[in-house]
Amino acid sequence: MHIARRFTTAGRDPYETVAFRSASSEIRNPDGSVVFAAEGIEVPAEWSQVACDILAQKYLRKAGVPARLAAIEEEGVPSWLWRRTADETGLALLPKAEHSCGETSARQVFDRMAGTWTYWGWKGGYFDGEEDARAFYDELRLMLARQMGAPNSPQWFNTGLYWAYGIDGPAQGHYYVDYRTGKLRASESAYEHPQPHACFIQSVADDLVNEGGIMDLWVREARLFKYGSGTGSNFSKLRGDGERLSGGGRSSGLMSFLKIGDRAAGAIKSGGTTRRAAKMVIVDADHPDIEAYIDWKVIEEQKVAALVAGSKLASRHLNQIMAACREMPEGDGDDRRFDERRRDALLVDQPPDVGVVGHQNALEAPFVLEHFAQQPMIGGAGQAIHRLVTGHEGHAAGLHGTLERRQDLVGCRLDGGRDESVDLGGRRCAHRESEDRHSCHQKLAHDVSSLNLVRVLLTGRWLRPTERSAP
């Protein structure tokens, strides 16, 4: 083929018209801890931060690049297109820790991909001459740098590691078409003929362990995920939940196997970096488990929402409780945090020496914490507990001192059958003895379970190490 130049000039560096800059990239957890950080990455100046992040976090080779390279002379191949490998002589002069490193520049990635494509084209006899091969190489490098074209992810991950750096590994079960014979051959190494294809559609049979079956599919998917590819399958051949097996048992159903595949895909770092494996699952509308399949994603999203909301709530309020317990000042040799009488009172429904009249059941539990919220030793913790259980701030006068306005922690209370109207943060609730109490106390069960957790936290904090009983 003849390759005409469109954006480059023969004999000139294709990068001379591209400005480069130094960039940084990082990934942080929600708590602010750093998962990934890279400084001084050389990228084209016109690239967005998103493009820089993708290159730095996913496509740059992180390790195994020799610090010194030597060209491998190959007859019939132009010298600028020779493969390179580790220069053992040069590496011997360096400390062992400096023998290898990672890629730090977008130029390295552009060069190794375009160079490999050109090398393969030359070996396959695609070019009319060396100038056409050089034009192909230069034009591709400039187009990549200016984002005029781009290959799929597995190309960025894998292509050129063998040609540019001599990186290789054992065969991984991949195949390629030999350009000399036109026949399919098994790859003899991991990167000489890499796996650069984006997406695969694979079949799966209703068979557990044999070739083409369910467990065999997970192996095939893992092989593709490892090198950055995605895969999809139609699982409609798998029998539904409860359908008969040949051995007389019952199938565990389609969903049980789909969850295995999803966990496997989530565990594999696609391309060996921070990328989640791409996986497509298809189920026909007439499959017996179709409703469970449709609900699957909804339920998983609900779990995530519940975990996020719950963790934020617990982090905010429980940390306040523990801080209040830790920061309680100690008196002159009289540390009331370790008062066994007060500690033990948390473990019963009715606290001692408290003038609270009520029923001897779980409904008394809120009054226990209300009593202890008045004690100087746990006043701060009492306020935090009040916020945790009720979701709103308590009155300072109600938590310290004589409680001018007695405000229940979880709702209205009935006291000895008398009519009562209780102010709850601006809301009033009146009821009579004959009325059903369930409507006024329907959230008590949840609150009492929350109080049990609080008791454990508080009593564990107050016990001296020498006073703790063996588990």
C-alpha cells in the first residue's frame, strides 16, 4: 500500500507540532484516603483532565519496563522499526531496584502502539516501501496525540509491550491468524501476539463443568477480562430455579450462577489496572426466572443506597457518642465513668432511684437513656444518643438539670392511664387510655434495638481493662 502523509512532514518529528505538559492524577476513597496517585505524567497540553486520568490510571504500563533498552537487529526490517528488549549490560550498571519502572509519558504509549502496528504491517508485506511504512508510523502517532483517532482499551493495555520493551509471559490460551499461512494458531506467549480485541459474545450450555458449560465460561471470561476485554452471553439455556436435574435433584436456578459470574468479573482488574471488567448478561423474556433477573439490579442498587445512608448516619452519630465517652473529664480521683452502679443500670429497663412511673416492658428503655442523659458523666453522650435515636436535637435544659420540658426520646408515652399531651419538637400528640397505643409507639421496636447497640458501646467504654470479664 502507498500511505500519503496528511498531517506530518517527512524527516520531521511528528510531535514537534504538539505541545506537551506535565499532569497529575489521583483516585481517592470517600474518606479522603488515596487509592492511586501519579505525578509528572507527560501528556498533550490540549488533553482534558479526564483523558489524562484515563491514561495515567489505566493505560500507562505500571511496571516491568526496562530502564535500559537495546535494539534487536532483524534482517529485512528498517533499523527504526527493530524490536527492543532489556539491555542487560546497561542494567548491570544500575542498582537492582532501578532495573525496571513504568511508563510516564503519553509518547511512550503512542510509540509502542503505532510502532507495533507498523512492524506487523511491514512483516506482512502491506507497504509499498519504507517511506510508506514511516508515513504510516508518523501519521498514527500524531493522530493519537491529537485525539483524531483512538483504538479500543485492550490495544492501549497490551499492544507494543513485547515490541517496545520485550515484556512477555506464558501463553494464556489466546489464538491468532498466522499471516504467512492464513491458519489459526495458538499464541506461544502472552504479548508477542496479544489479545487486543474489545468485545466478545460467548455461548454457554446448560452444563456445569464440561467444555462450553457454566464453569468453563467463567474461565473464558477471566482470560478476556485479564487483558482488558469485555464479554457477553445469553444465559437463557440455563434451567430455572427448581427445575429438575438428571440426578433427581432440583436446579438452584439461573440467578445463582449469574451472581457467581458477576462476583468473578468484579474481582478481576480488567487490563491489570483499576478498570472494572465489562460484562453483558442477556436473558430471554420467556425464561422462568425472568422476573428475578429484572429485579436483580434494582435490589442491588437498593442495597448500595442503604449502605451509603446507614454508614453516613452511623459515622456521624456513633462517632459523637464515642467521643463524648472518651473526652469526659475525670474528677479528683473520682472517675464516675467507671461507676459500676451506673454501668449496670444501663442493662435493665428500670434505672434505680429514678422517679419514672411506667410499664415494666421494652417501652421503658427510652426513659433509661433519658435518665442517663441527665448525668454529668455522660451528658455529651446523652445528646449524641438523643440525635441518633430521634433524628433531632434535644433541648439542653432537657438533657442537663431538672428537665423543665420532659421530652421522650422515641415518641409519646402514657403514664398510668392518664390523659396526656406531650410536646415533641413542636408536634403535639394527645391520646386516651382506651385508644390503641400501637399507633403512637410503632417505631419503638426499631428504637429499642438501637438502644441495645448504644448500651454495648457505652458499657464497653466504661469498663476498666481489669474489670472486663472473659468472653
